[in-house]
Amino acid sequence: MAVKPPSLRARMAATALLVSTLTTAVLVVGLALLLARSNDNSVQSRLEARTAAAAATVVDGPDGLRILEQRSRLLDQNIWIFDSQGALIDGTLPRTSSATTIKDLGSKDASRSITVEDVSFLARPVRRGDAWVATVVAAEDHDPYERSEHTAISLSIVLGLATVAIATGAAWAAATRSLRQVQAMAVLADEWREHDVERRFDPGPGGDEIAHLGRTLDQLLDRIVDSLAAERRLTDEIAHELRTPLAIVLAEADLARDHATQAQREGLDAIRAAAVRMRDSIDTLLSVARSHTAGGERATVGHLMSALDLPATSYDGVVLAAPVSPLVAAVRPLLENAERHGAGDPRIEVARDGRTVVITVVDDGPGVGADDLELVFEPGHTTGGGGAGLGLSLARRMVRAVGGDVVARPGPGGRFEVRVPSR
């Protein structure tokens, strides 16, 4: 089963969703990396400031090392001071495994920075002149920084998801609003079809791309109207030029028949029949050309049956979305075709298929084979029944001009359906 492609609105919303999601993901990851680096720098800066402040309180006097008691309680936290022999002279070692790390850092005359289990340690030697007199060790827990980092990332994720939802919804709404205008134009164009091309969208000057599309379509409709008008004028002129000699041929044939022998009458009858078929073909061509440009009043099934001298049906009150003239000119060749190929009178069946009225012309002739259902509508195609091969082709063209269609169905017998939309 064929999968229906997504609508343009869905594709636009999906594009907005994808772009906003990728953008949000990049921003969240970038923010996480930036916060992690910033927190590391903050921890390191804080350790350096605290060890520098603690080192300033170390006094090397005649009585040995002495610690000035002027530091704040905040500065005293997680600060340890060792002398040059590695003995702790200030601070209390924790009763955890980090105590070994602190003593190791305090026993060496070197600046070192390490991180153990989310706790950063910094050792800072204290020198008086060239002599190493002490080492200050400071520790900073990463937990507060990580909590603030997690909070910021969580908030950014929530804001990012909200942004994605808003962007997708905005794209969907914008696409819906824009496509609603296009859909309205499509509905209008479908209502107008070819028989109502005098109507225009007329979006006025300026405007957005939709207005520009409306103006372009109006220009296209203008060219179509000009083309159809030129076609109608040409058809009228050709018909006028052909009708006069045909009328003369018919009149002369009728006059000559009154004074002709039996053999001559048969030849004159053949000439007259050919001239009548030609006249009918010309009338059909005129109906086709005029159906393109003439709006006409909408007919009912009853109007059509009456114009064709056919009996009434139970669907006579149904209003057809087409003028009666081209429908009459389309159904009549089908009736003539059924009379030529069938042994008896053709039968008319009227039914409804949703909003479509189906008028079926049925005969008891040989019918149309499954392989020839489209071939019979080719101009010039004939089965040798005395026709010119134009009736079915012109019938289909006329019905399609007013929004319907003519289709052939396989036998037994001939079956041709005229499908016309109804109101």
C-alpha cells in the first residue's frame, strides 16, 4: 500500500523541530562545557587566593614559626599549614582518606594541585628569602559548584525544550496560516474551473508571497481567457464559413432528389447524410468552444433529460455543476453511437456516486473490449459503423470542460458513463 507523503505544513514544522532541537542541544552542551571550565577556574582561583592569604599569616621569628591570628573563620576552613619538616602547625586533619593526601602535599617544597574524589587540593610553599619555612595546603569541595552547574543545565534544558516547542508551534501556525490562503485560492480556482475564468483573486498591490502568487495566477488567467476567446472566435469563423456551403449542399440535394431516379436518390441521400453529420460535428465543435468560456446557468438532471427528449427519472431535481448545453451536446453523440451499434433502442440509466451524477448510455451491441476502453475516445477512431470517429472524443472533451468525464465500461453491450459533479 502506498504511503501518503507528509503535508507541506508537517514538513515545515518537522524542519523547525529539527533545527531548534539541534540548536538547543548544541547550546546546552556548550553551556555545560563552559560551566565546567568556569567552575574549575573558580575552584583554582579560590584555592590560590586562600593559600596566598594563609601564607601571609606565617611569621618566621627568633622563636620559630608563628601563625598570626587575624584570619577569618571562612579562611580557616580547609586550610592546613606544615613546617619544613612536614609537621602540622595549624589546622586539624580530617578523619578521612584525604588526610594522607594533605600530609603528602604539606611535606614537600613544591607547588602542587591535585583533585581527589571531587575535592581539589593546592599546596603552596612559604619562603622567607631563599629559605623554605612552611607549606600551606588548601582544599575546595566541588559539590556546591556542581550543584549550581546541574541547576543551570537543568534550567537550560527546560528552557531549550520550551523553545523547541514554541518554535515548532510557531512554524506550524505560520505554515497553517500561509497554506490556508493557498488552500482558499485552490478552492476558488476549483469552483471557477474553466467555465468561470472571468473571476480573479485580485490581491491588490504589495503584500507577501501569497499576494504575489495571486497576481501571477490572475495574469495566467488573463492569458487563458485571451486564448479561449481567440479559440472561440476562430471556431465561430470556421463554422460560419462551413455552414453556408453545407446549407447549400443540403438544399441542392433536396431539390435534386425531387427530380432524380431511384439510383440517383440513393446517392443524393448518402450525400445528404454525410452533410448532416458534418453539420452536427460543426455544431458539436461550437458547443465545445463555447463551453470553455460560457458560464451558463446550472442545470438539473430534469433539464438535461427534457432537452434530450428522454423520460423523467427520480433524480430530476438534482442540480448539476455544469450548463445544460455542453452536456446535451455530449450525451447526444453517445445516444447516436448506441443506435448505430445496438440492435434496439439505447437505454438510459441515472444514478448517484457521492456528489457525482452518473448518466449511463447502454446498448445491446458488441460493446467495448477491456483493451479498447481508452482507444475509442481517440479522434478518428471508428469501428466501421458509419461514423466519423469524432463523437466520443468530442463528448469526452465537452464533459471534461465542465468538470466531469466520460468513461467506457466493458460489455456485455456498450456502456458509456457521463460523470458530472452535482451541487
